[in-house]
Amino acid sequence: MSLSRIVGSTVGAILVLGGVVLGYVWTACRAYVPPDKCLVLTRKTGEPLPAGLKIAEPGQKGIQRQALGPGRYFFNPWVWDWELRDLVEIPAGDPQTWREVYAAGDPDYQVPTIEGAWPKVGIVISLAGKPWDQEAEVVDEGYQGIQRHVLTPGTYRLNPRAYQVELVDAVVVPLGCCGVVTSQLGDMPGVEIVTETLIGPDGEPVEGERKQVQKLAEVGQRGVLQDILQPGIYYLNPKVHKVTTVQIGYNEISQLKTQNIRDNIRFPSNDGFTIEIEVTVVWGRHPEHAPEMIARFGDVTKIKQIIFSQIRSICRNIGSEYDSTDFIRGEKREEYQRAVTETLQRIASKRDIEILIALIQNYEVHGGTAGADEEMDLKKTIQRGYIAKEEELTRHKQRETAMVKAELETAKVRIEIAREQVVAETRKKVAEIMAEGQKQAAEIDAQRDLEVARIERQIAQLDAEMTRVLGKAKAQVEELANQAEADGKRLMIGAFGSGRAYNLYTFAEQFEPESIRLIFAGPGTFWTDLQRMQDVASLELLKSAAPPK
């Protein structure tokens, strides 16, 4: 085989081998990650994991902590395994689908639930890091277990083999409510001595039982925190902070007459008659007192029972100092109502309960030491003596009632205006939060596109470098082949001694004797066969000049 064929075969083999290597790298070693995925790596070689660890750090054998983002990567399949996994998405919800729903019962003592597309938070459970050796359910950063910080709405590139994410509802405090936060981690804040206030025989408050109550917690302590949450959306870890939604504002409770006499408010008057009344109390809960209520009572609905028990004692103790006629005459009834309201306000203020008014209504006088006829005569006498005055007072009260109703309507309008302002502020806050989230998402997308462009530029540079190297190698191969062929011909010419001898050798080597034709010509045909005779002469000359083999 000639040298040129050997060189050509070698160059072809090199090119084929290079193509095979590139094909293997592009198919077996390449990993492409689309924009909505992440790449999880598992190292087959390296240092073994220490005892208690589940996720490997760089250089260790096992599942790697870091997940790779979108792009194109090349790995040695003898060292690495890889798989594509979905990104972690935390939904932001849709406030336009929310609506308040009340359960069956008294809506004045219920906190509405909200239905619709609810915002979520992600509780992160880490499998990476050191084992947690304490009793707390929530661990510090760098340890295995439930992490303190949560994921807010958005898209995250987390390694699902190293981190588990549990979706839970975010905390939404509705309008007209506040959120009382109870921290479940930290040291206890200690206790304080609280003296219960009771009603004495004369209707005045007296000190009762002394008991220990847990103090409100500061930031970092365990217990009910002093600061409350205003209406809005909060992304809190329910393993760290528990939120109790408390309805705020004014409500009314009434103790009306029932068939069961024991449940009614009855007491003896100063002159021996039995007085039976109905009471309506307008009371309220201020947001700044909500933490104390939760800490002391645990359930805000228990305040209703406390008010009922106090109003019974106050009405009986104060009412026993009045005569039966006092409950029939208007000025004494007002005095009695005012005394009951002021006493209940003093008692309730000790427990952070605000009393607006205690309305006494439907007075009834029963029995006494006199007979039934005398009892009726007493009522008739008093009624006849004061009927004209009572009618005037009634008309006056009606005018006052109309004024109070007008003021009430004005107050309702103001409340509606304030409610609309709160709704507008809440919508504004929600819009700002959504805009901020969209801004952060856009920044993350821009950063991702920048990283992808940077990686693609690096890949283009590598492809250009590969093309340049292969072109240079091909040119060098062609140059070496031509040089080898020229050197071979130079050696052949030197071996024959001259270029003419080498040319004759080449001609003789490629000459085929089968193509020789002998021409016989007689006299008179010399000129016609002159060209064929030149060919024969040339052949004889070559034979005489060819060196022996």
C-alpha cells in the first residue's frame, strides 16, 4: 500500500474516532434542564457519609444537596447519576374568590371562615444537615427536621431529595377581627398574681380569690404575644406561631324572661315585694385587650358567661335597696339603671372588658306582704298619681329615643364609611403585596434568563473552540500528509540518482505490455507509418534506459 493511502486511512480513523467521542459526550454525558425543572445529582464515588447524615456535601458519595437550574450540563456517567424534578410552587391564592361564611348559631360570637382560592405557605422539612438532638419539633438552620422559616408564594428550586415541602393555609385575619399570636417556642415568660373582683352585699366591687396567670410573652418567648395582627394576610409557620382570630367591636347580650324562674333575674325590694327585670348589656372587645383575654380565659366566648354572672349579682344587690314604687317611677328606674351600669363597668374593666351600657327593661312587681287587692290598689294609686307625668316622660323619652335612633343611624353610616375605608386599605395592601410578589417573580425570571444566556454563551465559546481545534488538527494532518508524500518522492529521486531516471521508473512501472502493437510496413509505406514507428522507437529507448530490477 502506498504511503498516501496509509496517511489517508490514518486521518480518516482519527476523524471517525473524534466523531465517536463527540457523539458519546453529547448523548451519554449531556444533561439538559428545561426552565420548569431542576437537576438532582447523585455522586457514585467519593467519601462516605458520616453517621446520621442523609444528604451528601461536595466531595461526598450520595445525593447532593444543591439542585441545578435550567441549562445544559456535561457529567461523567461513571461518576454521576442525575434526574429531572419539578420546581416547588407556592400558590398565592385569589382574593377575588374569597367570601365570608358563618356557621349555624349566633353570628355575634363567631369568627367567619373564608372560602375560595386560599394563599399558601410552604413548611420546609430538611433531610440535609446534622441530626437534631433536642425535643423541640422545629429545628434551627443546618439541622434535619422542620425548619423555622417558611416559603412564601412563588417558585423555588429546591432539591426534592433533600427537602420536603408541606403546603398549609396562610393566616388571613378578616375585617372586624384581629389575630392573637401564641408562640410555641422559647422560654416561658413567668406568671403574675391576679385578684378576682366580686360584688359585695352593698353592690360595690370587693377583692376575691387570688390566682396565678401566665404573663404575656415577649418576642422570643413562649406564650401569648403582646402584639396582635391587624386584618390582612400573614405567612407564618403554624409549627412556630399559632394564631387565634378574635372578633372585635361591640356586641349585646340579653337576659330575658323565660319559663324557668331560676334563669330570670328576681330579687326582693326594700319593702318586701319581688322585682323581676330583663337586662340587655352592650359590651365590647378592644384589640389591645385581646391578648389578655386569650391568656386569661382561653376562649373569648367565656366572657359572655362572666358578664351574665356579674349582672345577676349586681342587679340583685343594688335592687334590694330600692322600694317597689321606685321601679314604677321613671326617675328612680334611671337611677337604678345608671348604678347598675357604673358598677358593671368597674367590675368589667378589671378584666379588660368594655361595657357601653346596661339597659334595664320590663320591670315587674310581684307579691309582698299585702294581699292581691292591696297590690293592685298600690299599682293603681301610683299609676293614677303619675300617669300624666309618665305620659309626658314617655313623650320626652320618645323624642330622646328618636334622637338616639338618629344618632344611631349616623353612627351606622360612619361605621359603614369606616368599614369601606378599611376594605379599601386592605385591597390596597393586597394589591401592593401582589405587585411586590410579581416584581420579585419578574426579577427571578430575569435573573434566570441572564444565567441561561451566560451558560449558552459559554457553550457557544466551547463549540467555537472545538471547531477551531478540529480545523487546526485537520490542517496539520493534511500538512503532515503532504510533507510525508513530498519526503517520500524526494527519497525516491535520490535513490534513482536523477529526476529523469525517476520519471522513467514511474513510466515503466505504470506501463502495460499488453497494449504494445507491432506494425509491419513494406516499401512505400514509411511516411504513412511514421507515427507508429516513433512509438516503437520510444519503447526501445525506455527499455535500454530502464535499470535492472
